[in-house]
Amino acid sequence: MPGIEDKASLFYMYDSLYGQLLEAFGGRDGDKGALARTYLDNIIFQRAMDKLGIDVSDMSPDGGEIPSSMATSIHSNISKLLENNGDITGRVCILLDRSASIMHGIKLRDDGAFFTPKPLARYICKAAIGSYILNYSRKAFGKEHRTVDEMLRGLNAGEIDDLIGKIKNIRIIDSSCGTGIFLEAALEELLGLRLKALQCCDNVPDIEYGIISDVIAGNLYGMDIDGYSVGIARKRLILSLAKCAYRKNVPFKTPNINVACGNALLPDGGLKHAGSFDVIAGNPPYMRIKSMFSDVDLQDRAGLKKEMSALISGSGLYRLQEGNLNLYKLFIERNLGLLRDGGSMGLIFPSSFLNEISSQKLRQHIFRENTVEEIVEFPERSRMFGDVNQATVILVCRKEAPGNGNFCIRQGVHFESLNEDRDDRINIGYKELDEMTCGGMEVPLLSCPAAEWDMIKDVRRFPPFKGDGSAPPVGTISVGHVDETIYRSYISSSQEDGIFVKGIHLKEYSVDLSPEGKQPRYVKKTEFMKDKPSAEMVVSKPRIIGRNTQNKACRRRLKFAPLPPGYLCGNSIKQIVVTDKDMNGLYLLALLNSSVLNWYFELFCSQNNIRNYSIEALPIPRASKGVQDIFARVAESIIIAGGKNREFLDRTIMDAMAYELYFLGAGEGGLIKTAGRLIEHYGPEHIPDILSKNKIIKKLADGISAQDRFTIIKKAAYK
């Protein structure tokens, strides 16, 4: 039985770890020290003492002798504690993340940085490293394999030996590593790969400690601008090695750790290995430069933003950025530059990148100059980062020309199902996506991929709102003239002024123009028009107006209404002036509010903002005057109807008519033409009664409602 000295040394080894971590978290004094002690005591130390059956109050605060009453049980219990699935080191890593999150949480969130769950980091690292290894096997051995495990089973001993040598020399970097969760995940993946490869050769020496030490020193690289996070990342890797040393009972020696504090976005930030990394994995910060430096005095903020933008623009590293500079897009382009030819990259970032116009140049480069292997899309409701409401996407690609192949896409994935072997993958051809998006390479966000891909093709047969070679533009789109921040002085509460129209006054087919409407209700129109006479060109015309912003969770995000001439709108309003002389405004209004266009809009819009270019891209059939008139008459009836009549005309008749127009065609025996003949000689007030009581109309509408495609559309529009 071990002596008291051995038991005491085990206890003090734990106590020493406690002290080192406490110092790492900000010392024993001050607010940070107090917070660190609280978390260390509650999460790590107290748990250990509870398992040991030790009353903490018996302990000397200066680390004195262990009371004799503890000695008899301390050895076996603390050994179990240390061996219990890496309990201490595992919980220390959790503590490291919690500490950074709490102590630096506000600052990191302001910087656009969010802590990545470990399973998510493991998935990305496994995919990126696997992509690189499989590509090497393909080129070196001429063998095609679907997975790494399948590859290992299919290689001979000589090929396995060659592969191990390749894995030993792999260079992996996370250029925005934060607290090092991706580095730890990459370490675990490389360790597993090497051990599996050795098992394939029936050569399994007990060298796990040596492999971990070699991987940390020779394979892993990290950088982050936050020194506190860098310190945690380094300690995370040390703890991984320390756990193995204890478990294997081998001497511990701190390895060289290639994790540094610096700005990877700049050429002098400390990264001097452009084009030399085999694998890149990470979760770059999501933030526009113009939103940075919120913790700096207002008077200094503008200068810092300008300086940062100038450094980025003058670095010569970026040629694919458009619009407002966003950190995650800068990191995507920077990482591609750090990657060697044939290397693989796995990143997670906002899913808006897949289809927003400001990302088009970078997105086109990724799809045309690189081989995209996998896209995994997570909706907002998946909450991948705790309480952060952010739709995200994993992109795994290889720095190699794509050829004419396909890429895999998974959509609507939730955290719990990420690693499940589900039949939710579809393959999309590069050429097919290029042709469908007219070169924009927007990736639609599909809920039923197998059906919706063909549905998109059918809808895109029609020319877009903005026009093309076969049709003119439908009209002009602009934002309401009265910016409520810039022109706040014009907004009024006096009934002597003009009615002011905002998004809060708008619903499908109707806008509240009553004096009793929601405040702010009035605007000093005469003064504004005098100061901004150019607004007259739009204000003097009848318009179709909609909201500029609508939360993705809302039903039918496209909500448009007719607005007579003469009203000033706020900047929360999108206003359309029809310029095509052959386009009936009420027909256009009906299509914009239809479930079909709401479904189509959702496929290509992953953000709350409703951009002008998103409306301009909507397919608008240039139907005959007769067909347009039928839609217009039903729309006119919806505008004046109320209650169940309105809902029937809108969600049953109009939605079915729009579906027929886009997918079936307005044939003589169809719903559109039949409804047109029935209502031809009646006023709008009679239309609900006529259509709701007609058995043929009911049969035609029910037939459309029963179609699977229509169900998909309605589900997307009404959620």
C-alpha cells in the first residue's frame, strides 16, 4: 500500500494544477481572481473534494499538511477521479471555455467571436482532414475511396506506411483559433488516424504520448488577436498531453506549441507561411469592420475603423471583397491564400454567404477555382452557438479546380443530427448551379431538396423582375425617402402634417392610412419635399410598397400593398413603381404576395433584410392581358374583403392560381380561366361569394392543394 507521502504527492499534484489555472485566469486578487476562484472551486476543486469525501473547511488555506483523517482514502479515490474519462482535464477544458466566455463574453461577442461546441469542431476537422487524406490517396495510390476508414482497409502495408509519413508531416492551422477548440479537435483526429493506420499494419506500440507530443509540436498551428484566448488555447493542448502522461505513467515534458497572438488578416501579423498549410479549420469571427471597436470612445472609433480598412485594403491580400468588409469573408479569402494547392479547408460562417450579392465575387471564386466537397446548412432555430440566433453553414473545399463534378449539400441540419447517417444529402453539379443562377453561384436553401431542385428550374423559365433579353424590367425599386435617423426632425405628431407610412402600417394587400394609425403617424411633407425635391418623381406616382426587413421566422415575408400617390414613406419601406406598360400593377401585387414567390424568395434569402436585388431576381411571368386582368380582379376583391372571405381569396384561390400559372400553365380548363369566366361581369364585392360556392372552382383548387409541390410551397410560406 502506498505510503502517506505518495498519497500527499497526488493531492498536491491536483492542488498545483488548481494554482496554475488560477494564475492563468487572472491571479488570486481582484475581480477576475475572485471569479476564477469561484469557478475553480465550484466546478473543479469542489467536485474533486466531494469525490474524496474531504471537508474543504478542514484544509489549511496556505496549502499545509493534509489532515490524517483524509490519508487512508485519498490515494484510491483521487486515482479514480483522474482516470474517470479524463475527468479533471476534461472539466478543466470546459472551465477554460466558460472562463473565457464569462470574463470576455461581452468583448468577444462585440468582436463577432463565438465559442464553438466541441462536436461541431470535431465534425469540421474530421471532414477537412479527411478531404486532404483521401485526395492524397487518390493521387498517390490511384485509389478512390468514400471514407478514410474505407481507405485504410483498402491500402496495402507499403501504402499505409507511406500514408503515415504523410500524416506525420501535415500542417494544420486555425488562423482565428480563439481558445483552441479546433486545435484540440484536430489533435484528436490526427491521433486517431495514426493509431488506426498503425493497427492496419498490426503494429500498435504504446506510443500515444509520443504521437500527441509530436502532433502538438509539428502539426498544429494557431493564431488569434486576443492574447487571453491564445493563453487558453496553449493550456488546452498542454492539458491534453498531461492527461496522457498521467494515464500512461510517463514523464511529462512541455512540447513546443505553435500558437501565437497576432492578426492573421495582415501580412505582418505573424503568419509568414502563405501557401504552405495542408489543412485549415476554424470558426472565423462574424462582424463588419464598420461595427468594430464598440469598446472604444466614440471620438476614436471612426479613426480606428478607417485605419483597419486601410490596412486591409493596402495589404495586397484581398481582391474578392465587395461592399462592407466583414471579418469572416476576409478570413475565407486569407485562408485560401494560406492553403497550399491541393490542401483542404473546413470553416463555419453565416449562411447568408451562400446567396447574398455582396459575397458573389468570393463565392464565384470558391466554386470556380476550388472543389467544394460539402455544404452543411444550419437554420437559425438550430442555435449552434447557444443563445446566439445565427443561421450558419459549414463549407468544406479543396484548393483544386473542380472540373465538371458535383458537390454534396445537407440543409436544415440540427446539432443533434449532425453526425447521424441520414439520407439528407443531395448532389448538385457545378455546371448545373452555374446555369441556374446565371453565374452568380447562389446556393438555394432547400427544405425538400429532391423535389425543390426541379421546382426551381420550372419557375426560372420566366424572366426576372429586372428583365432580360426577352422582357423589359417590370419597374423601379427604391427605399422610402424619409430616413428616420437622418431626417428625424421632419417626423411629426401634428395632424396638420401629412400621413407618414412605415413598415408597421403595412400588411398583405393593405396599408393603414388612418390618422389613428400607429405612431409616428405624421411627417412634415411640405418642408421635406422642398428640401428634397427629387422625391417627387416617386411620391407623385402610385406604388406597390413592402417591408425592407422581415424576420425569417415570420409567415410570408413578402408583404406588399398598393399605395396611392402623395404619401411619404420611411426607410423601413420598399417602394415599387411599375414602368412596364404591359404590366398590370394589381397582377404584380398578387404575385408578390403569393406563396409561390414567398417560397422562391426564401430559397435565396437567408437574412432578415429584404434587399432590392432579391426582388429584382424574382421570376415574373409576362402573362397575357386577359390572365393579368383575372389576377387583378381577384386582388382587388382581396383588398376590400375581410375575415374569412379575405383569407379564402388570398390563401386558397390566389395561391392556387399563382401555382397554376408557374407550374401548370393558364390553360382553358384550369382554375385561372374558369375563375375569370365566372367573375367577368361582377364587381369585386361579389367575387368571394361567387368563387366559394362554385363546385368546379372548389374541385380545381382542391386538386392543386393536393399536389406535393403545392404542399412544399405552402409550408415554406406559412412555416
